Amino acid sequence: NEELLLKFMSRLPPAPAHSRLIIQSSVATMSASKLVQFGTQHVAKGIGRLLPEVIESGAGSYVTMEGGRKYLDFTCGIGVTNLGHCHPAVTKAAQAQVGKLVHGQVNIAFQKPYLELIEAMKPIMPDPSLDTFFFWNSGSEAVEAAVKLARHATKKQNIIVMQGSYHGRTMGTMAMTRSKTIYGENYAPLMPGVFSVPFPYCAQCSISKHSDGKFSFSNCCQDPVLQLELLLKRETAPSDTAAIIIEPVLGEGGYVPPPPGYFDAVRKICDKNNILLICDEVQCGYGRTGKMFAVEHYGVRPDILVMAKGIANGFPLSAIASRKELMDMQKPGSMGGTYGGNAVACAAGVAVLDAFKKESILDNVNARGAELRKILTDAQKDSKTSKIVHDVRGLGLMLALECQPDHNYASKIQTKCIEKGMLLLTTSIYDTLRFIPALNISKEDMAKGCQIIKEAIEEVAAES
Ligand code: PLP
């Protein structure tokens, strides 16, 4: 059996390269439980894992595990496979490109899918001034590229981030990520020149909180704006500050859309002080909130837009878009990376935008989002469940349910959903569940998901 085989092979001297194929084929035929055992042994623990299972395949809104268990996926691989797993048109475009050109080094020559993707992206930009593009592989790389661009273009160093933000886990982006302490601890020294201010979060804001513990939404935003102005007076002068980077809907930090007025105020502060506004739409962009970009809900123009995750529906691809005069300041050769803008990923990216048009994705996001939101707000109002719900928020199909603190309600609800056959994630701050189903989820699958969520909330409330 596999266990004996592995034990035996671990005692052998290093095998010549060709015979290592035997180990690979052993993995290919392992049972589900043995695969988990093998993964636990050999995959770095620092990654963390929700389930002791192995994903075998995915189709639309479902994933199937080794062993046959099927889950309704309300995570989309953390907002990546936004058009569902193995979307047929995206798969077809990628397959066609694999047979034509897999990699064309961008510093050597242009390649067609790269240019086609730019042509497709240009009309969806939240502002026509964002007319020049560059592609990488991951969100973190794109965020770092935006910071490089901002520093170079302004000849200033410091970056202001939001408390609760998530921008990645590379050395630079770790310094900018403020949603959970473990992301940065034990890796010092991190990138210097990063300062943070509070993000407007009505559900936890002292101004909107009443003496009975309840809160009301306010449009004031006075405190976070004041804190930003104070930061620019006390800690990082405008003459040293290159950019403010914001997730237009805070992602990992709790799925928090800022109240109206906040973004306008930040834009004004940027304009007044010659500071660039970077919008990190890695998680909230590309249709997730019911508009192509979350910043469109606020009518504000970013100077640099960062995109990743859903832009190629699972192929590693990220991008920044900015004004030509800013982008062209950087010297040829100072930007880039071997795989950035890979031809297959770009071809998939073109198919994604094609599907957005052909399948009226944004209409579906708004219709299904309203159905899901209703289930959550009903739970907030229902006397049986209201005691465990603190807040329901979000836009489109980027929705969150924050539970009352100190009882681990969110992870209890998550566990129940998983038992009932649905994958669901929590966020880093406060006791919050995040709901990120595929943007093209069918009405039937949404109804099924809503039923599971409703039952799970009711059961946790009844047990509390
Ligand atoms: N920015 C935001 C808003 C994110 O949500 C993420 C990842 O979750 C990143 C950046 C980093 O992206 P990646 O994990 O692809 O490096």
C-alpha cells in the first residue's frame, strides 16, 4: 500500500530524476485520506488550511473533493474564480492559446493576447485617464508596482494605508497590510515609510455607537477624515507622502464599504497635497460589487488602479492601470518580471471580459446579491436570530454578516455551512462571515445557498 511504499522509498538513496516519476504516480493513485496525510507532511504549515480535504475538480458554482464530496462554493477561491470554476469560454480561450504561444517575454516583444486584453480593459476603466497598463502575476506584485510608480512619479516616499487593510504578504505589502498581526510579525524589518489611519467603519465607530450598544449609520465620516488630516500634520508631511492606498470596499478587514462622502474627502485631500490615490481593487473589483469597479459607487477617480484575482478567472494575472504620463516616467527595464502578462493568462482575461458582456454578469450580481442580502437582513430582524447578528453590509455579491462579539458565532455558522455542503469564509477582523459566490451563480444555486445559510444561522442562534 501507499504508506509502505513511501516508507520504503524514504530509506532509499536519492533516486535518479527519471525514477522520481514513481512517487508522482503514487500520489496520483492515493486515496483521499492518504493524500491529506501526504499534504500535511510535505506542504508548508505556514499556508494554513480550512479543510482536511483535497479538491479534485470544479464546475460552475461547485467543487468536488477527492472521495466525491461536493460543495456549493461561496468562496470562489477567495474571489478568484468569479465566473465559476472552469468557465467554458475561458477554458476554451486558454486551451487555444496554450497551443499557440505560452510565454512571450514582455521585455523582448509585445504579444497579442496582452494587447487584446488592454483593448478589452480600456473601456471598463472607472476613468478614461487610466489608459496605460502593465501586467504581473499576483495582487501583491501589482500593489508593489503601484507603490513603485507612486514613489517614482511624485519623488516622495511615504505611503498611507488604512487600518484593517490587506494588500498582500510580500516584504513590501506586508508592511502595508493592517488586518491581522500575524501577517507581519516575525518578519521585521518590513518596508519603511508606511503610515496608517482608521478606515470608516460605522458598525464599530464610537460616533455611531449608542449607549445601548446598538449603532446607526452616519454620513459624517468626520473622525477618519480628521485622523487623515492629522496624520499629514503630525507624522508624514504632504511633502513626504507619495500616495494613499485604499481598498474601496475593505476586503480581508471585514467587507466594509465606506459611507458616502468619505472617498470624496480623501480625493480632495490628495488633490490639495499632491498625493496620488491608489485604489486596490484586487478583491472588490471586476464586477464583485455590482459595478465593474467598487470605486464607481463613489464617483471618485483613482490615479492608479490595482487589479488581480478575478481578472483571468483563476489564471495568475494582475494589473495596474494609470495615466500615460505617470507610467511612462519609469525607465525602460525598471518594471517587469519574467511571467507577468503571461500569454495564456491574458487570453483567459480577454475571454472573461467577453463573458461579462455576453452573460450580463453585472445584472446577475445585482439580482442575486439582493436575494442573498435579504436572507442576511431577515436574520438581523428575526427575533430568533437577531441576538447573534451585529451588522449586515457590503455591495453586490461582496456581502458580510458581522456577528455579536466574543462567541465565535461566525466560525460556528461557517462550520454548519460546511457540514451542509457549502464552502464559506470568515474575515480577519471582528466575528464576520464573508459571502463571495460566483458572479454568474444561478437563481437555483443562490436559493440553495440562502437556505443553507438561513438554517445555519438559525441553528447557531438556537444553540446559543
Ligand atoms: N490586495 C487585496 C485587496 C487582496 O485581497 C489581496 C489578496 O487577497 C491582495 C492584494 C494580494 O493578492 P495576492 O494574494 O494575489 O498577492
